[in-house]
Amino acid sequence: MVEYHTRMERRRAAETEKQKGNQHAPIKKKKKSGGKKHWMKRILIILLLTFLFMILAGTIFVLAVIRDAPKLNENALHNEVSSVIYDQNEKKATTVDSGQHRQYVSIDSIPLTVQDAYLSTEDVRFYKHIGIDPIRIMGAGVAQFTKGYKSEGASTITQQVVRNAMLTQNKTFTRKIQEMYLAIQLEKKYTKKQILEMYLNQIYLGGGPTYGVAAASERYFGKNVKDVTLDQAAMLAAMTRNPGYYDPIKHPKQAKERRDLVLDLMVKNKAISAAEAAKAKAVPMKQMTKGHHSVPVSNRKYGAFLDYVRYELVKVKKVITEQEFDSGGLKIYTTLDPEIQQQTQDVLNNEKLYPNVQKNFQAAVSVLDTQTGAIRALGGGRNYKYLNTNWSYDAQRNVGSTAKPIIDYGPAIEYLKWPTDYEVNDSKEIKYSWGKEINDWDGKTLGKMTIRKALYLSRNIPALQTFQKIEDQLGGTKSIRTFAEKLGFTDKVLKNLGESYSIGGGGFASNPLQMAGAYAAYGNNGIYNQPYSVIKIVRPDGEVIQLDHARHVAMHDYTAYMITDMLKDVMTRGTGVSANIAGANLAGKTGTQNVPTDYADQFNINAYGRSKGSLDAWFVGYNTRLTAAVWTGYDANKKKIGDKSYGSYLGPNEQSYAKAIFKDIMSGFMPGASDFRRPNSVTVLSGGELAVKNSNVSNHFKQEQKSDSSSSSSAPPESSNSESSSSNPASSSSSAPPESTSSSSSSSTLPASSNPVSSSTSAPPANTGEEPNP
């Protein structure tokens, strides 16, 4: 036995023995008693706290949304608020009046069959819920996961009332919360019958627009709503989901299917018997709608501009619905200049300015801000009425020689860097690649000349030659297409791009708005702005929708300036002299489209009309402030052939009206604008001609060369022009040939009224074989 002298020795010995024992003993794992439970509790607490936080945050969010909800507005509930249009200075310009397509009737005047049809279709538990329907909400919630987000709505009739009258149509959580809150408040303030009355009087039921079952009954059935039959009552309810698609006049097949579905729902909800439904289903759509008639819409102030605003917002940008536009209480801030708009309307509607025209003579105008593309005014047609054909944007007419800066000379300067004195040849030697000769209005040729002169005299042969040279040097028409696309022309317009486009023939068709947008780029240093009419929208709940437009560099600044400089000569010694405005620093281009042979054959146009008449006449003019495009032509109608009060083509005198319209409208707005500034990329040659800096193109026109002897005697001097500069259409071209500086034509031109032949209501067929006049 070991003897220890001190306690410390004994303790050390015991510790040593213990360590030796541990080295041979198996390692035992420590029990984690309670460890898992500890972490589970932590997770549960975290989840609970997160859930409570989310409830608190959600509650705060909901309360904040409710706080911002608008108050119930009795006037809005009973009569939807018209949207208001503001001009460029944010001053009220007009309201979007919904015309005669709205009638308000009491619930007692609306048959029970109509009420039951709507309740069975839209809200079967209407008389049981408190404004919101929890059962429908849960069903809609399930649909979000099974059918996709926003796939199914849960709105009651009460919710639809407050939404249509006071909120937006956007499916957002904020709007939905406000909608539910206001629906409950509405149920507290009004009876169920009063709410149903509001709904049946405000529901949107088709174009025009038409609101409420009373107005819809008058329009589609030609009868008072109290007299509608069961099949008609079901039809009214059937249209609610999509009035355009289920229109019983335009789409009877789809409408009948939807109507019959409503009848089945009425049977299911015990509103009618199966026998009654079967009898109603047997009523043919024609019989049901035999009394239908169009209800006239009031002629709204600034109607053509208003129509484009609707088109831009509803059809193009799709930021609001048509119902919201008409009566959503919106504040729509636009680019409208009321003075230019009013002047445009006054000029187009002044019959004294258009002597000897037939009833269907039409004209359209578009005025833009050159720098921004903002639409300042639109003339949709003569005596334009809201929602009629708006010729300023909703038409496609051949552009004639206004195509030449876009298809020929613009690309030649942009890609080949031609100077303005580049030599071209107005000669019979230049033909279409398939061998056909190309002619001008006078049937003559003027020999070699600069592209400047070819453009300001608007000669066809040099334009074709220019197109062919671009195509040859660049290996096809791709560059020409690209140039035109950058100026706003679509693939649809350019799909058949070929040599006939060089003079505005073929399928090159456009409208004043598109042409103004393209030419404005020349006046804006080559920067193209997509034309636009709306700056912003303010909804009744305060939501602001800011709108933008496309803007890009379409060409080099040298191209824009050099084309503009040549087009200034059009106004001082070319085809546009009669449209010139003193002090306006104008550039511009004329264009006419000849009568195609097939069109003339179809409408029995005589020899004079075939040789001297035109289908379309254009003028586009611009300075650094404004750009305006004018089109004139006939809205021809096949049914009117033989009627001497209807025309089918423009006579020589009528072809000058586009220039006169431009001058009459723009004389008060264009003078005083600064002149175009020459960029550093352009250098000045002798004689005032221009060239691209550092360009090595050497094919300059040589002054000592003379024109072809066969034609020089008929070539007019550059300084002369027989066109009158008067803005009076009656006198602007009494003796001048179409858009010509030549004084050689006879003064005994026959007015179009002497040849009153009619044509189609649609745009004339594309011209592939005739040469437009200048």
C-alpha cells in the first residue's frame, strides 16, 4: 500500500488513476435530453411572432388603404362622372360627354325578368350578403391557384357599383380593399333595391357608348325597357361580360349562346321554369332585335382630337377601358392646342373654301410639335362627327411624291452621302427594271439636273434613278426599308417595297398623322418622335398614370438638314409656292396620286379624268416649331356611281386644296419660328449647295451642261411659278398644272364636278402601274 505524506499527494494520485481508467473505458455519448424540444419551441415562437407581425402589418396596411378610400358620392353613384380633357396648358378643354346613350330609370320601371336575369348571372346571393360575399371570395381564392392569378373575380353587384362609380378598373389589392370597404358602407346607407337600381342604370352595354338597361333596350330592341320580353331580358344580362363580343347585332351567334346560358342560370336559380326558358331560346336573334336602331351621338367639341385620345389610351396603349374613358371621372392631360384645333375645324368645315366639290370630298389634317411629336391638332374630316372615320389617323392613302424624301433622297444622303448638287438625269433612258417607261404629269423630260432641282420640281424619273442607284450600290432595298422604318412606317406598309415606291406608288400608303411624324424628324435634326396626344391621366382615387412615347435617332443630322434645305426650295421656287407662308422659314413637299387604270375602269372614269385626275393630293410642311400634313381626296362609294353629286377623283383645281388648307390653318401659327441651323457635319459648296463633310462623292452637276434639246424648251425657269400664292382654294390653281412650276398647261381645266363618278368607300386599290403626279 502506498503511503502518502500529504493530502495533495493523495489527490494527485487519485486523479492519475482516474485518467488511466478513462483511457480503457468505452466512450459514452451524452444524452441530449430536451435539446430537440428546445429548438422546436424556438421555431414555433418565431413562426408565431412572424404570423402576429404579418397580421399587424396587414391590419395597418388595410387601415391605411381604407383611410385613403374616397367617400361615397351620391352624384357619382347615380350618374357616372364624365372624364375631363385638359389642353397643353392644363386648362380644361372639354368633357367626354356620353351623348344620348344613357337613360336613368327607377327600379320599379325595370321588369323583374331583367332584375332576375342579372341576379342569376352576376350575383345570385345579392339579397343575402352584406356587400361582399365570403363564399364567392373563397371560390375566387381557390381559382387563383387552380386557374391562375386574377383568373376569376369575386365582386358582388354592390362592389361593381362602387367600382364603376368611384374607383378604377385595375385589379390591384389596394383597389380591391377599398372596393370591399365601400361596398359595406354602401349597404349600410342604401337598400338593396336602391343599389340594384344604381347598377342597372350604370352598367356598360356596348359601343356608342351605351349605359344602362333602359338605353340598351332602346338601342338593341327599339322599345322601352318595361316592355322587354324574357329573351330580351336575358340578352341584356348576357352582354354584361363583354358587350362588344356578345353584341346581338354584330355577333348574333355568340350572343345567342350567351343568352341561352343566362336562361339556364335563371332556371337553375328558380327565377323561371324550364318551359319558359325553352320558349325564350326558340326566339331567333333577328326577331329579337328587329326594332334595333342607332342612337345618334352628340357632336363633341374637338371631336377628332378626342377620338384619337380614346384610340391611343384604349386601343394602342390599353391603359384604360372605353368605359373609363367615357365616364370614369378621369382627368386626361393632353397635348392639345385649342387655337390650332379650332382653326383646323373652321377651315375644314368652311364650304366656301371648296367650290365645285361633290358631297363626298374629304380632307384631313395633323399638326405636331416638331421638336417633341406632341399632337397639337387633328382634323378628322370635313364636318367631322365623333367616332366617324377619322381620316387623320385611321386611313391609308397613297402618298404620291411626298414619298421622295423618305424613299429616295433621304437614304441617298444618309447612306451614300450625296451632295445636294449630285447629278441625276430626267431622261427617257431611265426606266423601271422590267422595261416599263416612267412619266411625269407633262410627259416631258428636262435632262440632267441636281437632286435639289429634281426634288423641288418633283420629277419622277430622277426619283426612280436615285432609288435604283441606292439599290445597286447597297445591294438591295434593306437600307431604304430601315430608313423608312425609323420614320415610323411599319412592315405592313413596306412589305412590297420596290421601285414603284420611289414615286409614292405601289403599296406606299399612309395618313396625315404618320406623315407629319416622319417629316417632323427632318425638322428635328434627325430625331424621330412617335406622335402622342396624352401626357398623363389622373384617376378619381388620385392614382396618376404617366405616359411616354418612343423617341430615337432616325438619321444623321446632315441628312435632316440637307433634305430640309432642299425642301425649302419647294416653297420658294418649286411645287409648293402657293402654300408658302411669309416669315415662317418653311420646308415642305407636295404629292398627288394618279388614277390607276383598273380603278378608272371600275368606276367608268372618262379619258379626261384618267389623264388629269388624281385620287389623293397631299401637302406636308414644317419649320422648327410645327409640322402639318394635309390629305385631300374623295370618300368614294360604289353605290353612288351615276349620282352626279358624288365624286370619285380630284380634278386639277381640287388638287391644289391640300396646299390651300395648309396655308389657311397654319398662317397664324408658323411665322416667327427660328430657322434651321446647319450642323457641323454639313459643308457649303459653291452656289449654296451642300455636302456631307469629308464626303468623297464627286458626281457634282456641271453647270455648263445643257438639258436634252428635245425637252429644254418646255422646262420652266427655276424662278418662275404660275401657281398663285393665294390661300383661297378657288383661285390657287386655276391655270397651273398639278403641282407644277410650268405655265404651259391650258387654262381651260375642267373641274372635277364635270365628271361626277363615284368609287369605293374603302381606300382605293394600291397603284402599281401608274405614276403619281408631283
